[in-house]
Amino acid sequence: MAKHIDKPTARTFWKITDGIVTHEGYTEINQVTSTGDAATITQSVNPATIYFALPDEGWLEENVIYSYNGDMLRVVQSHNRTIFEPSETPNLFDIIRPNTEGMIWVKNEKIVIGDKRDHNDITYQAINSFTTREGQTPDVVPALWKVWTDPEVISVWVQPEGAHDAYQIGDKVYYPTINDQAWISKINANVTVPDGDEPYNRYWEPFNE
């Protein structure tokens, strides 16, 4: 029987100790984390409370996990610690950051679908899983990011340019103006006009606030 089962509502970092063996990692939203009867689990949305801090110098072994400036770092290949920031040495470290509000976009970070990052005072949401790279900021790679809008705020419908800014299930819009009917999307990747006529009423339905 499992000793502990948990489905987190935010990216969660964990450490499981089973006798003298320690397992470390992270769990995405709604993924299951479980342990056996003999294991002890420690978990948090803050990597700094789970993993040892990255040392300033010395030998680092491949696959060992550290915390650094509030992020989780996994050593990609064994090496002597350098003076360079982990974000400057993507061949040496994977960077996994908390998925919380107000996170600034940085290069060489592992991103999963749904992550939100801020760039030039705009919040973007990832529509693919990838690693960020120098120069590939959210505003120049629309195949990877879309502008995030608060689902509680209803805006006026605009024609999507493609999959990166298409409406998803549950998105709400006014059409054709803010003074007209509100609509809610019934499908993902919705680029149709919510005017209620065939075939579009299969993709939208009226939303009454």
C-alpha cells in the first residue's frame, strides 16, 4: 500500500528518502506523487526548502539536484563548478523554476505547457514544452507562447492569427462589441466567429454573467 499520494495544484519539488537511498524530482500540476510505506517524502513549491544549495566551487556530479536563487538545477554533466551563472551554461545544467505568478522569462529554462512567464510587462503562457534560448523571447516565437489573459476578465473577440492565439475551451469573449452577448468556447483551437449562426454555434454558446 502507498504511504502517501498527492496531486498538487502547483509545480511541486520533492525529496523521497527510503532507507539510505534518496530520490529527488518535481511533479507537475495534478500529477500523482506517491511513496511506499518505508519512505519519507518532503515536498514544497520552493526548491530552496528541498534541495541543497549549489556550491560556489568544487566538483558536481551528473544528475545531482541543487537549488539556486529559488530555482531547481539538475547537473547535466559532471564538472568543476565555474564562475558562470547556470543560465549561461546550458550544457552543464537544466533549470526548472517554480510555476508561480510574476516569473520573468529567462533563457535556458525548461518550460512545460501552461507555464506563464513575463516579458516586457506582458504575461505569456507556453503552448508547447521546450527549453528557452537566447533571443527566442515570447514575443518573437508565437509557435511557443501566447499572450495570457485572465480567464475572469472577458474581452472582445478578435480573429486569431493561428494556433498560438486561438481560443480554448472555457475562454469567454464579447461579440461583436463589449456591449453585446458574451460567449464561451466549447472547443480548443477555436478560430471561429461566435455569432451563433451555423456552423459556429457548435463551437460557441452564449454565456450569461
